[in-house]
Amino acid sequence: MNAKFDDFIDEKGHIRLDSGSTLVDYVQRHTRENSDELAYRYIDYSRDRDGEAQELTWEQFGHRLRAVAARLQQVTKPGDRVAVLAPQGLDYVISFFAAIHAGTISVPLFDPDEPGHTDRLHAVLGDCTPAAILTATSSAAGVRQFFRSLPAAQRPRIIAVDAIPDSVGESWVRPEIDLDDIAYLQYTSGSTRVPAGVEITHRAVGTNALQMVDSIELNENSRGVTWLPLFHDMGLLTVILPALGGKYITIMSPRAFVQRPYRWIKELAAVSDGAGTFAAAPNFAFEHAAARGLPKNGESLDLSNVIGLINGSEPVTTSSMRKFNEAFAPYGLPKTAIKPSYGMAEATLFVSSTRHSDEARVIYVDRDELNAGRVVKVDQDAENAIPQVSCGYVARSQWAAIVDPESRIEQPDDRVGEIWLHGENIGIGYWGRTDETAETFHNKLTNRLAEGSHAEGTPEDANWMRTGDYGVYIDGELFITGRVKDLVIVDGRNHYPQDLEYSAQEASTALRPGFVAAFAVPANQLPAVVFENTHSGLNYDAGDSSEQLVIVAERAPGAGKADPQPIADTVRAALSSRHGVTARDILLVPAGSIPRTSSGKIARRACKASYIEGTLRGGYTQTAFPDSVSE
């Protein structure tokens, strides 16, 4: 793909797309020029432990999506939203591209049978008001039931894509679309509010896919593997990549990975085609694969061909990388394989990543200085040292400035601020939300650095997108320090929640690694049981609204019946010693209790809401992916 990639670079080294570069153009070109080559492969583990492979060549893929697109053109009009409510699989990929080929706006969602997502699905469908729903025959009855409560006139048309014969595609008419039309809506995780649909144009997705190709140096022989939900931005961009070039993508379900992570590892391994492989996954997946994804004795495994494993979507921990590298180095995994990265739905997905030839970079900084917004490097064994993992270099044709969110002034390197983004990969707004769009996507820098500005090359009046993330530049690399809204402020001091969570889980093996949530709650909103426990050190005062630290942690395997008080005392002592803060409540909950977003991140604000409501303390179990691991 490198030769093709150069075709998209202008004389200034920027990515530029021409008018014939919509997703429709890319796919139709493939179906003509590479008709016999494999496009997509899905491994179904629902009926066979070893999996059943289902494959589509570009010719077959083209026939199927044109048939579905032609059916949509019969019942929709250009610009209508078409939601995909299908199980993970090839029908999902066909549906996503077919909606775009129909000239409608694709809305990748999920099967209503997915547990724990019903409220979110109702909210999103109410927001985008789709004219039609694409699903599979196996899910059609459940989808119809989902809409039964609506008056008949308000129900969208429900279409089972696998029931449409290829011959319908003969009536397909190429839609009149251009680069700046909306291709799809990417809904945010919405852990504490109604999810927002980011408007992703053809220009944005094409640019971002090329930025990812450039950053991790994919080529025409690279093939990908994904188990991520296809409605999630990271899973979706992975299946869009083959349209721009490269080999096929192998897809499996999230459940297949969670149950047996070796399935993912095995598909990453070298095969006779000699292709380099790549994948993207959140941080917890690396820890999970290291613990449970090794081959059996006597089983061969060659991971020397792995180009890059994008580690993003949640804060990257040094422990997960170390465990993964130690587990798979004996099987040829390159030290450069793990690529800590940064991205978000509002940027289509990809913002920055570790360079292809670089190992993941970790530095150690002073905790107190970092909490005060400054970076001071220290030795790893220094008393107040905490690790910070680099998310590498910002992608070509994308700009990330570190900004004081109040004054909107760009901050110098080594100073923490909010990350603001600019580039043609950025979404153009939130569907139907004028005020939120202006607040997030239409921001101006009031002052740039005179020297070393990371906004250099952008127009003076450029619009910048506020990410809501804190970050800092160190030696030209971008480090993410935390979410602005997740910052825990106790006694006037700032604490990053992931730092508190790491200290808590390191203090006791009774806590499940990666399943700890730290947040602050006003003292007068703490449950009565906290004040009854003398270890909290608090007395109830209705007028006391001071923020107090709460830790919610899932019990590790084997610790389900352990007495919680000694565990809490150990964790409380560690947090007091290391951070100088008192945890007023340390609540141990069963595996699967802590809410997580669609990408698997800890949903701290949703966890806080459940904690205040009292549902967590009752042993209430959330069911959203990917909570408790079961065989």
C-alpha cells in the first residue's frame, strides 16, 4: 500500500483526497480490479470450538452490498439514516457499506439481543430516527419486537440483508455523493448521558484510515484481525481499511475473544501468505491475552510477522505491556509490536501512535508535580515516581495543541493542558446538536506559542476540537494524563483516577486487575453504611458537600468470600501512604459489576451514579460487554 499511499500526498507532504475517493469509489474499484481476492473473513465460534470460517471475495462482497443498497434505495431517500442492528459477522460489514452505497447515512449499532445495552439503543435510535434497519434473519424477530411499542407509522422498515437475492443489485444506482457528505454516524459511548452521533464524512474516514496506514507503516500485504464490536470506532475503522488497500480482515466476536483469547493470538500468527498482521485492542485485552491466551504445550506459534498492535481506547499500563511481551516474546513477538496510541470517535478514530520501528516508551515523573500540571522526570525508583506511557507522534496532516481550557492559550511542552485537535479527519459535529457541536468542534486558540507551536501549519482562524482529555508533549511525543471530567479533586489536590486505581490494585491481590474505579463523591451523598464504619473516619453532616474519595473494585478470582475489611484496610493504607488521600469507602463487588463502555473502558461516571443510587452495594451486576470472563 505504500506506493498507493504516495498518491495521496501533496507537494507539502499532506494527505489530500480527490473527488473520486469516497468509500463507494474505493469499494467499487476493488470489486472491479481485485474481484477474486479475499475481502473479509469471519470465524464463527458459536457452534464449533475451533470455529467455522465464512469468507467473501471482493466480487461476492460487491454483489451482496449492491443488492442490499438497491433494496434500500426502494424504501429510503438520500440522507436518511439506516441503522445496523445485526450480530457481529459478515452481514454486519455488508450492511454498513450497503447503507452508504444507497446514499443514506449508515449508523453502526448492535443487535438488541446484546445484553445490557437496551437503554442506550433506545436513546440512539430516538436521536437518529432511522428510516430503515438492516439486520440478519437470525435477529429479525428480536429487532421487530424491539420496535413493537411504537405506532405502526413510526416504525422503521426492517430488512434482513441475508434474505435479499443478489439479482436485486442490478437495479442499484450509484448515489450522488461527494467527499464532504456524511458517510456514517459514530455514536459515543455515552456512559452518563445520551450518546451523541459524531458526523463522519467520506473525507474524514478516508483521511484517518490513511493516517493510520502511514503511522504504523501498513502495506498492500498487511492483513488485520479484530474481535472488537463493529459498532465501536476502533473495530469499525479496522474493517474499513481493506477498502483502501491491503489484504483481508479476519473478524471474530468479542465473546469469542473473551472466552478464549488464544483465538485472537492464533489469527495474528504468521501463515503461508507471509503477510504482516495488525490489530487494535484496549489495554485490558493485552493483560487478558497474557494470562489466558498462550498456546498449549507442543502447539507452534510464530508471531514474528506482527507489524503493530494498537493499544488504545483506555489508559495504557506498563504492567499490561510487560505481561504481554513476556508471555509472547518466546513465540517471536517483536519488542516493537505494541503501539500505545491515542484516538477518539470525534477524530474518526486515530490521533497518534508509537512509530513503527520504536518500542513503547515509558518515562517516570513526579506525582505531585504532575497533579499540579507540570512534568518533572524522575528515576524509576524515586519515592514519588509514577510511569507515563507515550502515545507516540501525532499523525500526518493532524494537529494536536495542548491548551489551557480556560484561557484557550497554547501551553509549552512539559505543561499539562487540554488536548485540542485540528485536521480533515475530525468529525463535522454531533447529529442534531447545534450547541454541543459548537462547544466541542468550533473553538479558537487565543494565543499560540511564538516558538515550537504544535499549531504551526494551521490557519490562524482554524476551528479546533476540544477532546476533554488532559495531555502533555515531552520530547515531541504526546502523553495522555487523563480525562478532564474524571479528575478526582480532594482537599484541593488533583488526582488522576487511573493512578489511584493502579495503586489500589497493586496493594491487594484480592482486587481484580483492571477492574477498579476511583471517583469523588460529596460527603453528604455517601451511603449511611460509610458513616457506620469507623474505618472511614467520617461523621455525617448534611451540610458537608466536600468531595471524598471512593474506590469500587471487583473481587479477583478466588477472593469472592474473603472478609472485605482487611482488604479495604490494606488498600486504604496504600492510598494514604502513596497519595496522601483517605479513601472513605472501599467497596468490593462481584466480577462483572463495574459498568464499562462499549469499548471495554471503565465507565467511572456511570459507576459513580450506580454507587450513589445504591445499586452497586446490593451486588447488582452490570451486563454490558465485556464484564465477567466465563468459559
